[in-house]
Amino acid sequence: MPDLEPRLSFVTLGVEDVGRSRKFYEALGFRASAASQPEVAFFDAGGVVLAIFGREALAADASVAAAGSGFSGLALAHNVNSEPDVDRALREAVAAGAKLLKPGQRAFWGGYSGYFADPDGHVWEVAYNPFMPLDEHGRVTLPGPAA
């Protein structure tokens, strides 16, 4: 078995203000773990940990520059069970302080999705994908291995 197993454990977002971002994610229904501290917050995101950490501190920890703007080449996704669920989730995000980037609409791949940005500009897609339904735990069901 390889040392780098094919799984994701954490998604850590570098933010300008951990307290502000924590309030935003709590307004979306995420519950902060007791392991959270003023400089970092941890949320259970369905088996993957969503962490928010100061942008400068995260960049220093990774030995990269914190400067830069625009699209980072990364979008996080939250899948739901229906098209109306996409629209509801986008409204909830905006009510919590997100910026709507793209309203829910039919997607080129045959589903329905829209995008918002959190207060630090991290891009989130909210999607209904009829080809990859959610299981009873809300996890995406992928088709079997490629041939």
C-alpha cells in the first residue's frame, strides 16, 4: 500500500480574519470542533475536516508567499439532492455573507449548479449532479472504476 493513500483528510482555507470566517461558516450550519482555538477553527465536513487558519500563517507554514489575488485554481463543492436545493443553499450562503458569483443554472455537464465566494474569496460550487447521487450520509456516489 502506498504511503500516500488516495483520500482527503483536511481542506484548510487561509483567511484574513479567523473569527469572522468562523462566524460565516457557523451561519452556514458548520459546527466548530472543541479543538478550535482563536487562531484556527476546525469543522466536520462529512468525514473531511474543513479548517480555517490565518492566511499569512498558513503561507508561512507552507513556505510560500501569501500575496496574490484572483482565481487560485481551486473550487470547493457542496452537492445537494435537487435543483431547488441548489437555489436554497445559494440563498443561505448569501444571507450568511457570501457573494453570489453565479446563480443556479443548468450546467454544461448535465446537472445544475451555481457558485458563491466566502468572505475571503474562496470559491464554492453548490451542485445537483443526477449522475452521482448522494448516499444516505450525504456523500457523493461515484460510478465504479474506469475501464
